[in-house]
Amino acid sequence: MRADDLSGGAAPDFAIEARWVVPVEPDGVVLEDHAVLVSSGRIAGLAPIDEARARHPAAPRVALPQHVLLPGLVNAHTHAAMSLMRGLADDKSLMVWLRDHIWPIESRHASPEMVHDGTLLAAAEMLRGGITCVNDMYFFPEAAGRAFLAAGMRAALGLIAVEFPTPYASDPDDYLAKGLALRDALREEPRLSFCFAPHAPYTVSDRTFGRIGTMAEELDLPIHLHLHETDDEIRESIDRYGVRPIERLRALGLLSPRLIAVHAVHLTGSEIEALARHGCSVAHCPSSNLKLASGLAPIPGMLRASVNVALGTDGAASNNRLDILQETRTAALLAKAVAGDPQAMPAHAALRCATLAGARALGLEGAIGSIEPGKSADLCAISLDAIETRPCFDPVSHVVYAAGREHVTHVWVAGEAVLADRALARVDPRDLEKIALLWHNRFLQ
């Protein structure tokens, strides 16, 4: 990985000089005192700082002398607009939380305005925590897309589908028609991609799943859905369909490398093998699973079987933070406890789940998820100069076990500095305060 790998010797637009660079790929590598060269929004190369300065003495430099530079973090599952519902219905089981609190609020208030505002608030929170790409599932995805673009963030927009009417659509055909129209309208936006997002096996029929499976193949899109989140979901599937949800999806042809199974808490050994055999990904949301008492996902078994495990926050209404660094630490600690093995998810493996594994789940591993020449310059810098992060024997250990989102100082998306010295470049915090107050008052009414 030489400094002129992509640029052919031409001067880069700028160089980021960091005490440590963790490229994620190759696995386990930490580069000390290295520069990442950025040209036209892409990574042009990596080189020792002295070599990069000698080759490109006039290139502007961003000096990060006490920082670790990482690929941008990937939030593989959330409902961004639900940031407006943070803390609104805490300490409930999943179905009570949904049926008695969330769904009634959404039926009264869901609108393009609500989704735009809630998504903008969420995007700002995520960028401040080093998240550069998010996989979102919610109503009015066009409004969410506008908010993500306004914040400068990369997003995979979920083309949601359920069987019942909502303020967004009247029936499954209407949901899918609107989703496909959205994809056609925004497909040229370089920071946006798309997923089919059937909500869950208990809200989507065989017919709708069948249509989505066919269209996903035709359009080469991932399929993103909640799966095996609770025991109740599995019991309901057995009562209604005679099989567990994963077997139902297998029979419908939906188990494939396109599938992103969100939560995947309650799995048998044979179900883990099926996910691995079909190349499926899992979006592991440990904090949400803990808060809703959904259970402990068998992540060690998935990793042993080579299932691609990414990390998600879920929505702020059930977490209550959109904080992938926290999810990374929690996932690593839970994996050790579940397996009874301190090596079940080492720090480097946990960081990979938060970066390249999320990119792979979304079909974006060729563009993001690691610091490699030719990939988009989606990067985040974490300062390790605070009292709570000293001394530093291993920067990856500190990223996973010691640092937090408050230590994130810089974030780039496609080479654009969207967070610099902890300040958002595109979003005014005063506007976010007004948004939060507006919707707080509306929900109270």
C-alpha cells in the first residue's frame, strides 16, 4: 500500500497523518505514524508520514498526533426517525412496546416532516460518534434520504413493506411501488444505496416475501428484516405456519447472501449453519436486545460458523443511543460471557464487525469498510489523549474497551470533513434543538 497506489504520483488533495492507522483489512494490522492520502474523495494510498511528506511536500495535512484513524463505522440496523421517541416508552417488552406505545404514536404522527426531522437529529448523533454509513428502516424513506444527504452521511434506505396500512402506504403493493419509485428517483446519489426492508415474518405475508425475493434478485438489492428476535415471534410462526421463521424464509428462497437478519437472537445450531451455508449476514443489536429483554444472541457460534456478523444500534426508542462504539464494546463483552471464553470476540474482531462486516452486509465492501487504496475516504478519528485512555499499549483495545463516542474528533465521508474538531460541518446544533423541542411538544399533545 504505497502512497502513489492510486494517484500515479500526482499530489493528493490532502493527507491525514495519524499516530495509528487501523485499516481493518488486512486483519489485525496497526500502522504507526502513517498518513492516509485522499484524492477526489477516495483513498489514494497509505505511507509512513515521513515518506508521504517527502513525496508530496505541498499537500495539505490534517495532523492527528494522538489519534487512531479508522474506517468509518457502519450502523447495520436502525430506525433513524425514531430518535424523536427516545425515552418515550422505556422498560417494556417488545410487543407491548410496539403495540401499546410505538405503533399508536406512529399512526398519529408519522409524516415526511417527522421522518426528515428525526432522521436529521439521528444523523448528527451518529456522525458525532464516528458512524459514516447507516442501514435505515422506516416509513417515508425519501424524507430520510434527504436528511442523510443534508447531513453528509452515507445511507442504505430501506424500502419498507408490511401488510397493514400506515400513513405512508395502504397495502404491500403500495409500499413496494413507492419504494421502487424512490430508488429510481435517487439511484444516482452516490451516498445512497437501497435495501428491501420487509419488517418481520409476523408482519409480512408469503406473497409479499415472494415478490421481494424476486425483485431483490432482479435489482441486486439486499433484504433487511427483523428475524428470530423473540421467543414469541418463533411461537407465533409455528402456530401460524407450522415452522420456525428461518425455515419459512428458506422455503420461500430468501436465505441468500442478500439477507441481513436483524437481531437473530434465538437460533438453533442448525439455523446458524443454515445462515452460514447460504451466506447470510446478521445485524447484531446487543443493547436493544438487552433493554427489551429479547435475549442473548449466540454470536460466538455464528462467528465460529463464519456468519458475517455486523453491528446495529436499532432505533433510539429502544436503545436509547445511536452509538456503534458502545455496541462494539457490549458485543465483545457479551460474546465472552455467552461463550465462557475471553477470546470469543477479540478487539480486532469486534472492530471488524463494526466496519467491514457492516459494509459486506450491505453489498458495499468494495467501496467502504476498510482503509484501502481505491475505496471511498469514509474515515473517523478517535483521540486517545484523554486521561481515561492513557497509557495506550494497544489502540484497537482502547477503541473497543476504553474509548467512547465523546473521543471522536473527525469524520470524513467521501473525503468531505463532516465533523472537524468535534464540530458538525453541515448541521447547526441550534436547529436540532428546535426540532427536538417541536416534536417533544407534539407528542405530549
